[in-house]
Amino acid sequence: MAVDLAGRLELPVPVVVAPMAGGPSTPALVTAAGAAGGLGFLAAGYRDAGQVREQVAQVRALTARPFGVNVFVPGSAAVDRVALDAYAARLAPVAERLGVKPGEPRWDDDDYAAKLDLLVAEPVPLVSFTFGCPAQVDVERLHRAGSLVAVTVTSPAEAVSAAEAGADAVCVQGAEPGAHRGSFHDDPAEPPGAGALPLFDLIPQVRATVPLPLLAAGGLMTGADIAAVLAAGASLAQLGTASVHRAHRPRPGQRLLPGVHRRGAGRLPARAPPDPATAHRGRRAGRRRGAAPVGRRGLAAHPPAPRGRADEHPRRGGGRGARAMST
Ligand SMILES: Cc1cc2nc3c(=O)[nH]c(=O)nc-3n(C[C@H](O)[C@H](O)[C@H](O)COP(=O)(O)O)c2cc1C
């Protein structure tokens, strides 16, 4: 029988503040999400297990509300160094303007095994995985520890893999989300965005394929958006970019990137207008596997990143313990 996610996670409000690696998902944001009746997430990506342990302890010191921890499933080490170096060269002027120095690209497994051991030893209510599917044996370990397990999926086929691994829920990520797109594979032979489905196409397809409860993510900015995904059959709505605007709201008129200003302050932005710069949903969505520099409007002013998330992130000033120069 499908898990009652909102019930198991004691959520009076069916909203999840998305895991956001690179800085935004602080213990304070997790606590605020819980206090508002929703579910907050720590983002374990780009941190080692010790840093995740510290953040989990901080959340526990701040709140007794349930929360989640999101883990990156390590991918392939194959990367196009020429494309990566060209991308770094294109980023250089932005880095200089922001007063940061891009790091050296490197691949590692993001301390995956140690994080799993940590989450088994010190369980949290929900563990979600992104960029791949955890092994069934690891899902079983987390279940035995008392955690629910969710897997981010971007297609019905990925949802099947998640169900076969024993996941309790899938986080259905449409073509619209901020930052990376959490698909399992990043095939250089495919054109960017190939097969990327908008959220409202993906939800019914995944529902028809697996009997798991859904968290829906991608482009949700308003109460009406939340109501719409719930009406479409999602159990919970997961919001990322909207939470970044709240937590890291720039001052009015502050420059984010050249030519990109925040319009006013004190309110969430309206849904992005369908102008050519932002009308990439679906068609160009595969590029989201690369970096979205400073939210939606920043993306329009910025070149797409090459494939190779793990290696490319340090180029953007991220990496363990570091705050990314961008998202
Ligand atoms: C700055 C930023 C960082 C993110 N980092 C992660 C992450 O570490 N793990 C993850 O599963 N999703 C990550 N995401 C994706 C979100 O979890 C969520 O799916 C997405 O933000 C939803 O789309 P929205 O930003 O349009 O609301 C990130 C999103 C943003 C904006």
C-alpha cells in the first residue's frame, strides 16, 4: 500500500522546501520550513559526511519537526575537459565581477558510502536521492533504520527503477526546475533537453507507471501552482527557487549578474513570463543539468554548462564546505 507521505512526515502543509546544495539549504531554512508546517531538506551534495552530521545535529538542536536529507548518487567520471575548460573561460568575467575564484575541476563520489552509513546510524525521517537510483540494499538499510526513501525522477522509466529499488516515493522533476536536472544519465550522444518533459506532462505519466506517492518539483512559485500539482495527483509540492528568493532576497536594485536586477523586494516573483530568454521549458531543459547561475533570470544571461556535474561544480566556486559563487 502506498505510504501516506504527509501523514508519516506529520505535515499540515503539503509543501517541501527543496534540497538545494551549494549554500541555500541551511539548518535555519529547514527549521523555518518545519515551523511553517512544511518539510525542510538538508542538501548533502558537495559536503562530506562529517559536515552533513554537523548540519543534522544543528537542525535537531533547532527543531523537533521532521525533515529530510538529500544525497547525490555518484555518476560517471567521464567528462569533456575541453568543454569544461571553455566553460571556465566563459565564467571568468563573472567570477571576477563577483570577487571569487573558480576552483579546479575534479571528480569524486561525493562521500556517498560514508553519507549512507551516517544516515543509517543517525536516521532522519526522509532521505531523498538525486542523479541516480540507490541500490536496493541501501534502500533496505535506510528502511530498517526507520527512514522513508524518495528518489528524484525525470521520466517514467526512472520511476520504475526507483520503485524496483524499493523507494517509498518519487520526486517527479519536470523540465522547469532551477539548478540541475536530476536525471539518472547524462548521455553526450543526446541533444540537450532530449526527452525532458514538462511537469504537468510528467505527473500523469509517472502516476500511470508506478503506484508510489509523488513529490512534484519544477517551476512552482505560487499557491495556485501548488494547488495545481496536488490536483494533478501529487502528494507534496516541492519548491526550490521560490525558497531561494525568500532566504537570499537581494536588496532592491542589487545587481545579480550584468543586466540582471531584482525587481523590488518583499514579495515572491510572479511566474516567469514567456519571453525567449525563459521559454526554455522542455526544449532546452537538459541544459539545467549544468549550472543555473543565479536563479531563472540569471540563466538567461549566462552560457549553459557542459556535461559533467561533479567536475563542473568546483569551477563555479563550490565544492565541499565552500559556498557556491552561484547556484
Ligand atoms: C540552488 C538550487 C540548488 C539545488 N540543489 C539540489 C540538490 O542538492 N538536490 C536536489 O535533489 N535538487 C536540488 N535542486 C533542485 C530542487 O530540489 C528542486 O527540484 C527544484 O528547485 C524545483 O524547481 P524550482 O526551483 O523551479 O522550484 C536545487 C535547486 C536549486 C534552485
